[in-house]
Amino acid sequence: MLFEYTGRTRSGEARTGEIKASHREEAIALLRKQNIVVTAIKEKELTGLSKLSFGGSVTVKDLAVFTKQFSVMIDAGLPLVQCLEALASQQDNKLFQRTLFEVRGDVETGMTLADAMERHPKVFDNLYVNMIAAGEAGGILDIIMQRLSIYIEKAYKLRAAVKSALVYPTTVFTFAIIIVAVILWKVIPAFAGMFKSMGAELPLPTRIVMGLSNFMVSFGWLVVIMVVVMVMGLRQYYKTDGGRHMIDRILLKAPILGIILRKIAVARFSRTLSTLVSSGVPILEGLYITAKTSGNAIIEDAILSTRKSVEEGKTISDPLKDSGVFPGMVTQMVTVGEATGALDTMLSKIADFYEDEVDTAVASLMSLMEPVMIMFLGGLVGGIVVSMYLPIFKIITLVK
């Protein structure tokens, strides 16, 4: 990454400029070595094709297919430029195609593949770039690409598991709200006019439903506006540091969903760090990348705290254990991996175990959720229907 900074020397002289580093903390450390005290620093916004947003976005599937094909072509001994040319030409995604053509152009001018990809952070993240750099440095780019391909496929599978756990109940609940709103807005007023003409005393459930219907007809627009404002406010709150920490903490402590999300976070942490370490990425850089790709602020803090402890000469397992986020089995296996020098292997075994656990947990949740949601929707709509027919039953009884 390229960072723009403003600072001053120890003599008080103002300095501004640009510096290349993997992340913000590294940039500050490099400037400190140059006796520059940083007063402001930010990542430089790139220009060119990497900033274009039209033509669609690059999906995980696009990247997984590209990486797999790239690894096969590199393994066959084809030159980098020829590989990029061929892969770019066959891309249906126009944004990805333009990105690959620009990467090819940069490689032709003498840039390394990692540096060329680093200019497109929206497509190739820190993990991807660092692994490519490690592969180029070690002369094992084909092996690294194969590992990346496997990693992306497993990451996509985990993401699908998250969607399976969240999308189904959310969709059913949303449809339930829409159906009930339509009934209260359009159907109940017809019954209300009929009951009013009869002049009979209505049962309590019927009066409650009719009250809700009157509120919906009179203030339905206000309810919609309030819901939209609440959703937008929640999204903005989540973008703040405090809001993200609070919501992520609540999600991790949720009764059923929290257990699944914790397992997903552990699987993602183990798979990412295992892939990076086995590819030759330094452990400190690997921990930083793993933290930033964790997807949860609480997990991210725990990993960054571990990274800080490792900088001080401590082991990885002790701070992970102290964080209280990672299960005991994980910290014990990490301890064994550090002691035997097979940390990447142990992390891979942890990832395999927890990915299977996630699959099992999501399958169990779906099998339990389906009848529960059907009962919820049926009970809600059925309760409204019964409350509307109670007065009719009462009138029929009186007539008889």
C-alpha cells in the first residue's frame, strides 16, 4: 500500500510525502526510523482502473476461478504476461478484465506481480498480495497459487454458511411482517365496517386486531419511515468503532447464532493464518492480515493483542488463551504447533475441524428453524383470522 503522511523531524522541520508499507503501523514505524514524527497519515487513493466501479464487482467466485486457472498455467511453465493476457481475455466480468490487463501492463514494465496486484486493493486484498510476494520471493508461485485457490474456495464456503444461518430466518420474518401489514391494511377494514353495522360488542382479540388495523391505516407511512430510519441509523452506528464492537459482541453472545458465528470466526482465523504461515509470510504480518480479515471486531482485537504479545517475544497461544474468545482446544493445539514447529499444520487441522462443525451446526439450525418459522407465521396469520371470525361465531350462536 502507498500512504501519504505529514510529520516533522526532531529539529522541528515539517515533512510531507509518500511511503510504501503493508499497513499503517508499518508505515509509521518506517518513518520513525527516519526520525520523522508522524502527525497525520492515510492510505493514498489510487487512480486509474482500480478506482472504476462500473461494470460490476469482482466476486469471490471470479477470483477463485482466476486463481485456479492461473496456478495451472504457471505450473505448466507459461510466462506471467502470457498467463495474464489469456486469463484477462476470457473474463466475462469487465471490471476484472480491465484490472488484469492493467496488471499485465505493469508486469511488462518490470514490476513484480505482487506490486502490480497491490495497485488494485478492491480486487486483490493484503492476504492475496502478501502470498503472491512470498511465492515470487521463494520461487514457488505455482504452489502459492494452488494454496490461494484452496483458501478462497474454503472462505467462500464459510461465507455461504453465514448466509445460510442468517438469510432464511430473516427472509421468513420479513415476509411475515409484509403479509400481516397487508392484512391489517386491506382486509381488516372490510370486517370492521361489517361489525360496526351490526352494533354488537366485539371480543377482546377482535378489538385488539381492529385497533392495530386502524393504526396501520392511519400511520402506516410513519411506521415505514421509522423502520427505514432505524435501519439506516443502525448501519451508520455499525460504521463507528464503538458501534461495531457493541454489535459484534452481541452477535457473539447470541444464544444459537453466536455459537455458529464463533465457530466461523475460529475456522477463518485458523485457515487464514495457516495459509499465510505455510506460504512463508512473516508471523507478525500474517497475524495483522488475519485480524483485518476476521470479520468481527472482538476477534480482530484478540488477534491484534496476540500480535503485540508476539512482538514482545511471547508465544501465540498464551494471549489467545487470555482473550477468552478462542476455545481451549484451539489454544492447546496452537501450543503443540509452536512447540513442534508445525504451527501451520496444526492450524490447518483446527480449520478443518471447525469448518465441519460449522456445516453440522448450520444444518441442525436449518432443520430446527424451518418448523419454528412455519409455526410462527401460521400462528400469526391464524390468530388474526380467528380473531376476525369470533364475532361471526358469536352472532351465529345468538341467531340459533
